[in-house]
Amino acid sequence: MKHIILSITLAAAAPAVLAQHENHNHTATTPAPKVAEAHLKNLRQLTFGGDNAEAYWSFDSKAITFQSNYKQWGVECDQIFTSPVKKMGKDTARKSAMVSTGLGRTTCSYFMPDNKHILYASTHEGDSACPPNPESNGKYVWAIYPDFDIYVADLKGNITQKLTNTPGYDAEGTVSPDGKSIVFTSTRSGDLELWVMDIDGSTQRQVTTGLGYDGGAFFSPDSKKLVFRASRPQTEEEITKYKDLLSRGLVEPTNMEIYTCNVDGSDLKQVTQLGKANWAPFYHPGGKKIIFSSNHHSKRGYDFQLYMINEDGTSLERITNESMFNAFPMFSPGGKQLIFSSNRNNHGTRDTNLFLADWVD
């Protein structure tokens, strides 16, 4: 939810371009010292080409939905796909079923509670073409495309509902484990804030209010809390720069930390204070730990690994060591498996693929 000189990274909305840039520029770089990936067993690769990211489980743990720009699947920029997990990773030429329209750019898909519909954001109503990437001018910037709205489609790609219809960016939607609510990021109040709505799109209400980019949110296992990543510009210079970029539909997130709050926005807490980019958080099924991606250990700003931390910010533990990009971790319902994106095993190409592992606590 990821678009370039890479000094940090962003979360949910535009991962494919981010990962592609990471691979293109830093494949040959020596990685950080290895640590054991003791939590990951029986690791297997699910996709084999292009940039594949934001893979999220169905409620019955049988399928995933994800975004890909794999050119051999006939797409020009990120589109939404779905597949039963058991059919992935065996036939490398097999195309997963496309759920999105194939028009515009899409991001941030998530299964609805019935396992028969998928939520995603798309720009297709604004323009059928893929929107252009922003001019970077030597900086890492990300376009907040105002044409993004949130839709629901069945598994055959038929749009059955449009959930947002306000001017500006609406994307990064995820569904609560109890199936009652959706959290998303919107610019409708003038800043990039978290919003929550009922599962049918009704009763849309603002959650966060702090200046900065709040996004990539997920619910806690009991559906009572949110975990997300946020930028919080502090100095006058940082605030002016953030507001100027946002007025032009851009963000340049140079510092992201992990936060939690109640679904109504109360009890806001900063979990990490690591510096650099900490993002793509997801609750461990026990509800007391958070897994996320970070480059805080990297002296050059890249090299993203998965970490686990207690909800209170203690006991930071590194989870991955392979390759220079590991992100978008999501536990299966019940916590038996972890799916994530990585550029491991890409044989020096620009590919980022999906990987599945049995989780060992």
C-alpha cells in the first residue's frame, strides 16, 4: 500500500514499486549479519515473477488475496489476484485469478468475512490507465492518488459494492477479525488519517487526528484495537515540508514508527522508537506482540527485515535475515502460518515474491 532513491520505505499502498526499486539497486549489497530464522519452518515460495506483495488470508485460511504487477499475467501496474494457497508454488507458470478490473492501479486487498468477496482500492473510475509515478527529484516520494476508492468484488471480479465516494484518497482497507468493521486511510479531513466504517460501508468515522501519515492499519485479534505505522513531523521545517507535499498529492516519509490505539482512537500509544522506517505491522494471534518490517538496523537506510516486539515496546526480536527486503507479514487465522513478501531467491532479478512458512513460537 508502496513509487527512487530508497532511504526508507512505506507501508500498505505501494509495495510493489518499492520492492522493485530495492531489488534493482541493492541486489549485490552485502546483507547484515545473519541471525537464525528459528520462527520460520517449512518455508516455501508461492509466486515466481514480478512484484508480489500484501498477501492476506481468507477467514477460513484456505486462500489469499494479493497484488502483483507480473507482466506475464498481462498487467501494466498493480492489480489484485486471489488463489487457494494449496494451488500456489507448484506450477510457476500458473496465473492466479484476477479480481480487479485490470484498469487503473489497485492496492490493499482483503477478504470479506464470507470468503466469497474481496475488498480492494482502485483508481479505475478516475482513469482507466495506470497513473504515472511521481517525479522524484532525487527524493523518495509516494503519490497519494486522489482517484483511489474502496470497492468490494466477488471472486470472479464483479464489483458488488463501492464503499467510499468522497473526494481524495481512500485506500489501505482491512477487515476486523469479528467481521464487523473495516479500517482504512483517507485524506477527506485534510490529512492522512485512519477511519473506521461498518462492514457494509456505513457509519464512517475518523479515528486518528495527529498531523502526519497514519496508515497500514490492522485490527487486534479481539477487534478492539488497531496497530498502524505513522509519521509525525515535529519541527517547523518538517511540518511545512509535509503539508507542502501533501498539497501536491505526495508524501516523503522519512521516519515511521509503530503505534496502537483503541478502535475509537483513544489510548494512542507509540510502540517503537527505533528511527528510520518501521511499518507493515500485524498482531501476533496472542494479541500481545506485533510483527513488523524495519530498516532501523541498516546503516544505509535499506535492508528490511521482520521483527517482533511486545505491545508495550519491550523485547525486540529479529525474525528474518535472508535478502534485503522482507515485509508485509500476516499470520493465518489461528496463527499456524505466516505469509510475507521477500526478494530472497530472486537470482539477481528485480522480483519480489510471496513466501509461506509454518510459524514456531
